[in-house]
Amino acid sequence: MSDSNPAPSLYQAREPIFPKRVSGPFRNLKWIIMAVTLGIYYLTPWIRWDRGPSLPDQAVLLDLANRRFYFFWIEIWPHEFYFVAGLLIMAGLGLFLFTSALGRVWCGYACPQTVWTDLYILVERWIEGDRNARLRLHHQKKLDFRKVRLRLTKWVSWLLIGLATGGAWVFYFADAPTLLVDLITGNAHPIAYTTMAVLTLTTFFFGGFAREQICIYACPWPRIQAAMMDEDTLVVGYREWRGEPRGKLRKTADQAAEPQGDCIDCMACVNVCPVGIDIRDGQQMECITCALCIDACDDMMAKIGKPRGLIDYMAVSDETDGRVGQEPRNIWKHILRPRTIMYTVMWLLVGFGLVFALFIRPDIELTVAPVRNPTYVVLSDGSVRNTYDVRLRNKHGEERQFQLSVTGDATLRVQLEGTPYASVPVPANAAHLQRVYVISPKGTVPSTSSAIPFRIWVEDNANGERAYRDTTFNGKEN
């Protein structure tokens, strides 16, 4: 017999959050960071950088077809992926550093999810009004013309932002002006349209509807950050010893005689929170340290004549000291401590290593791969020949003539496949695969099987720059 009582739901339906508009230094800082980061993202593909006639003139370009990454004057080749790995390590160390010093400050100010959600909320506020107006519209059951008009206007605006976001992303992988024309005329590759569609829809959904759910449930960082923080980490907190017992603002003498903290329970800190938490309940995983509650609380304290800082950036140790009336420690004593110093030193070491490697890398390079099938060939005149595939890289902006030679054994000589000369032209900013024969005359190879070490050199005939690789010559005398 089936149970007549349905099982309770394990999931709670999301209640949309409508943050109230707030002004203050932290909100202004968020506006500046949003403008700068979005400006960089949308405008960077259109910046031009002259690299010469044979190279792309887009300042930042991920040229997957030619397996090349351009960043202004820097060019990264496929075999130099360690630069990308180093940048990722620096990004991770930087995230650890900022988290250990200031909590989830990355999440609150510069995370793409936060930046685009802020932009979507701004558009929503422009179209539907501030918090109270949006709440009334949300709870309005009647689907009249005004509600339909406002919702459609908002969603179309969100979709256009998502389309611009997806479009900007694909512009990083091809010449932006050319790709824009191809997209409009329908001549772009299907991958470009697919990528734009996916990014448009994900931006529309994440920034417009999911919002704080991405931060709370999809992002792993809230669960990892605790390992980066300690009692000296500066996070947004509520001075409970000062604010409690909370209550409405009292104006009469009888009311004023009752004990009351500075918190008047105005809910301003809750109404501006983009993740819908009450910071007065203590540290919570959902808090992204955006500090909008600080702006809201400071504004309210100014209106009622109370000192600011009821909600503020503070460390756990400051909260403990404040309860016994001690002055908080200097902010730099919280920031400059062994953990943050260690992260800073590691970050600088990786950065200096990358810069050093960038400036010492040569403009010509070669790799040598011996052909092992067969290991060697005995020619009709009795000489022994080994075959090598030599890949020559010319990082200059014009074609260069590369001369090949060998050292280490005076009897060895070089012969290039396809040319009677010992030099070969290599196109500008390209790699050229050249088959090279190294020949040892009859009577110069030991009678027993052995490997003779030698060195293959390549020289740029234009400026004399050289590079080499060590390898071995195999064979035996018959």
C-alpha cells in the first residue's frame, strides 16, 4: 500500500534577491573595477599592434590555427607553454595572497560572475526601478502589459549583453575586424557561432537568474578559502559587542533609559547584500566580501549620529580586542604576516623567473630527432649515413637563411635533403622541418657498434646568431 503522505522536498525553491541601491566608497570602488574589467574584456581585441608585414596586427590574439599566442610585443610558441603555466601559477598564488590578507576580496570585486551580475542588476534597476519597485513587480500576480513590457525589455537587454560577451570572446581567437564582417555576413566558421551562442546563454542565465547560486553552489572557492584564512585575515564583520542589543531607534527619555546597542535593526545591510545574507549573524560561506553592507551601515550611522564602523573590515583578533576596549591593531600588522609574506615571495620568484626566461630566449631555435628506421645506412662507397629531422624556428619578422654544420668529430659532414647547399631559407616567424644527412667517410667509423657524440649547429647568416643541439652518430665499419 502506497504512502498517502508525500516525501518532503530536499530542495528549497530559490527566492530571488533584489539588492537595494547603495552609495559609498566600496560601491564606488566596485563601479570602477567593473568599468575597467569590462572595458579591458570588450575593447582589447580591437587594439592594433604592428609586428611587421607577415604577422597579425592584433595586440592580443590566440592564434590556434598557427599555434601561437600574441600579447603586444610578446609572442608565445607552442613549445613555450611554460610561460602560460607560470602565469597560471602566479594567478593561483595571487588568489591565495589576497584571500589570506582580505578574505574573498576577489569574489566581491573582480570575479567575472560578480562583475556581470553587477552589470545585470544595474540594467534591471534602470528598467524596473530600485528594490521596492522590483519586489512589487515580482509579487504582482497579474500579468498586465506593463509587466510584460518591463520583463521583455530587461531580458532583451540581458541577451544583448550576453551576445556582446560571447562575441568579444571569439574575437580573441581571430582577427577581430575580419571576424566581425564574417559573422554579420554569415561566412564565419560554425564553431564561432556555436561558441557565441553558448556564452550568450550562459551569461544570460548566470548573470540574470542564477546569480548568487553560482557563488554558493557551483563555485568551489567558498569551501577552499578557509584554508587560506586565519584570525588575522581582514574580512567584513559585525561588531556585535557594540551593536547589541539591537532595536528600533528610541526617541523618548523612557525608551532611551533601556540598554540598547548602536544597531537599530534597519535591515539596510541585508537589503543591499547581493547574496541575501545577514552579516550580523557572523561569518558565512555565502559572503563574498563585497563590503556593500559597510556602505549601507555607515550611511545609516551618519544619519542617526553614531560613529561609523559598526560593520567594517576587521580581523577576528580585532573583534576579541574590541570587546575588552582595546584599540584595533594597525592594518599593516594584519596584512604583513608570515603567510602573506611567503605568498608574496613565491609570487615574485615565479614572476622574475618568467621575465628572465622571456628576455634570454633566442630568436632562432632547433630541435633534432634522429630517424631510427633504419638507425644507419651504409652507402655504396662504404661511408655511413645517419638521418635526422631538424626543426628550425625563425622568430624574426622576415625570412632568414640558416646555415647548418656539425662539430665534435672532424670526419662528419652535413648534407641537406633537397638542396646541394648547407643552408636553407626559413620563412618569417615560422618553423621549417628539414631532413639532414650526416655522413662519415669509409674507414672513420669504429669497427664495433658505437654512438659518436656530436653537435648540430644552426647559424643565422644575417646576424651570426647561433643555436645548437647535441645528438649521436650511430654505425659500424663492415
